[in-house]
Amino acid sequence: MIKLSDRRVYLYQDDQLKTSYPIAIGREGWETPTGTHKVIQKIPNPSWENPFTEEIIPPGPENPLGERWIGFWTDGKNYIGFHGTPNAETVGQAISHGCVIMFDQDLQALFEKVRIGTIVVVEP
């Protein structure tokens, strides 16, 4: 469960809170979509496509997605999900284009704990 107001993601198993992680969320005009979603993608070492220039950034230290991607929303063209960041100071802020940004080590731990189809609830 993501609580945008807390800027945290909470991981539950069998209705028991297992852990939580700090996050960055979508900025004004690019809000993280609320509602109930499902994990639809898990990609290690993802490439990133700039939504404005369509430039492809390959995996590596310059990639703004970090080392893992967990997608949970799409409009058929754009995707929103969890990803890491090479800029740790962004975690805790409303700064993304709708995505949920995490510290790389937290995202790697989450990546190992979720599966395709895992429910992602996003609350205000």
C-alpha cells in the first residue's frame, strides 16, 4: 500500500505489516494515480525512454530508473511504477512524473518480495 500523504510504501503479507519504505511521489500536474492497481512489470536493469524527447537511456549509472523497475499502471503508452534513483536526495519529495521513487537498496528488496499480479493500493 502506498500512502501518498505519508510518502511511504507499506508492505503487507497476510494482512500483517512487514515493512515500510520512504518514497518520492508524483509532482503537481503529474500526480501518482490513486486507486487499486496490480504489478504488471518487473524489469531488472531497465532502459528509460525520456517522455519528452524519446531518447533511450540504457541501463547503467546515468539511468534515472536505477537498477529495478516495478510497473503497476499504464494508459497503454505511458507507464508508472516503482523505480530507484541515482539521486537519493529526491526520496521524500513530490518530484516525479507520477512514479514512486525509492532508495535503490529498498527497491531491490521490494523487487524480490512482489510478483506480477501483486495488488498495489495507492491512497491519497
